[in-house]
Amino acid sequence: MKSMKRSTLVIALVALVVVLAAVFFLTRKSPDKAGEPSAAAAKAGKDGANTPKPALTVTVTRPEATELTLTLAANGNVAAWQEAVVGSESNGLKLAEVRVNVGDVVKKGQVLAVFSPETVRADIAQSRASLAEARATAADAAGNAARARTLQATGALSQQQINQYQTTEQTAKARVEAAEAVLAAQEVRGRNTQVLAPDDGVISARTATVGSVVAAGTELFRLIRQGRLEWRAEVTSAELGRIAVGTTAFVVSASGAQVRGKVRSIAPTVDPQTRAALVYVDLPNVQQNTGIKAGMFARGDFELGRSSAPTVPQIAIVPRDGFNNVFLLKPDNKVAQLKVQIGRRLNDRIEITSALPEGARVVVQGAGFLNDGDLVRVVDAPVSAPAPAAAPTSAQPAAQSAQPAASAAAAK
């Protein structure tokens, strides 16, 4: 009985070992079969890693010939075309009335100030009385001389007496003329009690004060004649020959006000210290352009003509490390960074003054995100381009506008 139980136990153990061995064999073989696809996937992943992917989706363009204005920049001061000094012609009179102030527009002959006329009126009355006395004396002397000449032939009077009467007559006439001159001078003083504007213009300064007693020649007002200002631009001797009388100039003040003027004259000499000459530009309609004042410092540009030059969109220019750069698309869809020199601007386009390779294709959208040697994917530019006013003006807005395109490409 015990032998049968041992045999049964041994058979059960052997069967268990066989089952365990079969399970072990099956589980070992299954991972091997399952591992085959994993190896293939790994190999595929390795091949995919070796294939380069575009860094960004961009648009490109070729430089276009654009007609731009040739300009010459200069700096200078704004000054009055001519500034008249209005002073007193009377001496020792009290200023009774001042009728204008700084900034007032006046006409030629307009009364600016009035002096107290009482003293002058008294002097005029005295001069008239002296003239009347001189005329009476002259009339008496003329009568005596005439009677003496009638008696000359009779011998009733000596020749000496006759000469004395004639001399008295001439002296009396001279005294009349002197009295008339004194009266005329006093009348001029009377007219000078009113200070008149010598020309049309704008009052730029006033020193007249009511109640003050001023001497002859004392300055009372300053007047910008005809309200005209001029821009005195400093131009180097090397550039002076490019400017002629009549050249148009656009003057911009520190406040941003812009005025269009024309060259009136060019100085005949050059400053030996600065080697620059003054160019005088007339600024019309100054009363309407209140942003331009005499004494201001202003910059401006002389319009010298027009020329054709290669231009690219402004967003294609990427400033880095103090230099302006563009990215050129190569045949293998990689980009090459190139330093360029920029010039004039027209709306959203900018001139490239340095040489570009023949047939160059410049990256526009996305240029701000690229580095030298990046692989890119090129797409066509949108048909409806944005208005020039809304175009990006720097590399950062260009990069921001390229970001949606890059995200869409990545999603694909």
C-alpha cells in the first residue's frame, strides 16, 4: 500500500516538472517572437532619425527694383529770415500806450506804441510863433530894401546904406528858412510819438513798458519781417555741389512737425573749422506750421532726384549682434545668413546697398527664427498681402507672424 502511494507521488512530481518545463519553454519562445516587431520598429526609428526634418516653414522672395528718392540729410538751426529792430526816435518822452504784444501779427504802418505828446505839442507851438515872427521881420526888411533900391538912382541914399538894407533883407529870409526847418523838425517829433511797424510781420520780442521814459534809439520791439523763417542747414563741402538753388527740402523739428521748403541761397564761403557751409532754405506758411519756431534745432533732407535700387520687405531684415542680416535660400532648401547694408525706406520695403548673389532668394516670413544652415520648408506667399501700414517693421514681428505657419507645418 505504501509502495503504491510512493509511485503515485513520483508520477505526480514528474508530471508537474513536465508541465513547468513546457510553460517555461512557451514563455521563453513568445518574447522572442514578440521581439521581432520591436526590433523592426527600432530600426525604423533609427532610419527616421537619420532623415533631417525642416526647422520652419517659410516664404521667400527675390529682391525687386524699386524707384526711390535720392536725399541728402543735414542738420541746422531755424532762424528768422530778417528780424527788424523797432526803436524810439524821440528823446526823453514818456511811453503812454503799448498796443501789441509778442506773437501778434502786424501790418506795415500799424501803430505799435504811443508816446505822451504834450511836450512835443508845446515845442511845435513855439516853433510856429518863431516862424511867424521871422516872416514879419523878413517882410519889413524886404520893404526897406525895395525902397532903397528905388532911391538908388536919385542919390538920396549912399551905396553903403542901400547895401545894408539888402543885407538885412537876406538875413531876414534866412531866419524864416531856419524857423521853418525848426518847425518841420518839431512836427517830425510829433509824428514820432507814434511807433509804427516798418513792415508786415510777427512781433518776436517786446521791451516797451508803459510809463518809462526812453532815449532815442532805445529798442522797443523786434519784428520777424513778413513772418518768414529759414532753415540754415550745415552741409559738408564734399556734398555742397549736389545742392542747387530751388532744391526741395523737407525740414523736421524736434517736435515732429514737418515743413516743405526750397533752397533760397547757398553761402559763398565754408567754415574753416567745421568745413561746412550754410544752405538757406525758405520755410513758407510759418503761421500755419506752429511746430516750427525760430531758434529751434531741426533736421531735414534735400530731395536730389530719384533712382532705382534693389529692395526687400522690411521683415526680411534680421538685426543680430549689431549687424543687419538676411537669410538666403540655397538649392538644398537650407538657408545661409548674409550680412547686408541697408539704405532708404519706402513704406514696408527697404533698400539693400550691399551686393547680393545673382538670383538670390531671400527668406521673408520666419526669418527671425532661423539660424545659419537651417533646413526649411518653402511655401507660397499668401495672395492677399497685408497693407503696407500693417506690415511688420522689425525682425521680432516677422518672427511672430511666421510662428503660426511653423505650427501648422508641425501639425501636418
